[in-house]
Amino acid sequence: MIKYKRGLAMSPIINKYLPAYINLLKDYIEHNNETSLYKVEQLSKSFIQKRYSPEEIINLHSQALTSLFPHFDKKQKSAMNFLLQAITYYGVAYQEVQSLRDTQDALKSEIALAASVQQSLLSTNIPCEQLIDIGVISVPASQMNGDYYHFFEGKDGSIGIVVADVVGKGIPAALCMSMIKYALDSFPE
């Protein structure tokens, strides 16, 4: 269980905002009005800008309650400590989830870029002939794939077609296909 430490009790948020927070809380308790809620919303925005932790805000609230209600009993203080603990765990879990989301977003962005590069590297011109219509459809199972097709025209006017499919999908298959493509490009016609 987290106990109030001296450093937390005397944190910058307490020193700077306790009197204003006490007044807002008292006004809200007495009048239950929207003005107090609006003012605390603005105050919360400044807390975010100053990067105060949720625990510091709960501690500020607890200190304000103790000031407003000096006869705050042991059970009520225990309830505030419980809330402080819950918010601390929530904050840690939230930061972990946010970090995972940020990492996932970065990976998605990199994969999208890699898929775009793959598409441009593996692109080919489809020959246009009067005697035959040639068309191609390739839909990857995920953003990147191991499918490859390529057309080339021989010196004698023939059309060559390369079709390849690497078993699997995603980035490993795309990397293998890129190696196969460059291996094929190194062969003479």
C-alpha cells in the first residue's frame, strides 16, 4: 500500500494549487454548480501541461478534504488511500498500454511504408499485344506478400512470364520475394 510520503504531501502541486483547489471543492460541495466544474476542468488542463501524475492530483484532493473536514475519520482517510492506490495502478497500466499502442502505430506505419516500397520494386509493365489480352490481379492477404509476377519481352518478340509465390505471408515472404526478384533480374534474357 502506498503511504503519503513527505515529498508527495509537499509536492509542487500541493504548494501551488491547494488553496485554489480547496476553494473550488468547497464551492462545488456547497453550491453543486457547473462553474466549479468548468474551473476544475481548466485546472486539470494545466495539471496535464505540467505533467502532474494522477497520484499527485488524488493527494491534492485528499489534502483539500482534510482541510475542509478536519474531522475526517480513519475510514474516510483509508478510502482515500485506497483510491490513491487504485489510481496509481491505473496510471502505470495506462502508460504501458499507451506505450504498446505507440509501438504498434509505429510498426503499422513502417509496414505501410515497406508495402509501398515493395509494390514499387516489384512493379512490372504488362505487355500490350494485339492477339492476346493480358491482365493481372494480385491481392495480398496482409499488407505485404510473397506473390510475384513479371513480364518481359524477348529479342525475338516473345513474351516471358514469371510467376512466383513464396509460402507464407507478411514481411518474411515479402523479403524472400524481393531476393527472388533481384536474382531473376540478374539473369540474361
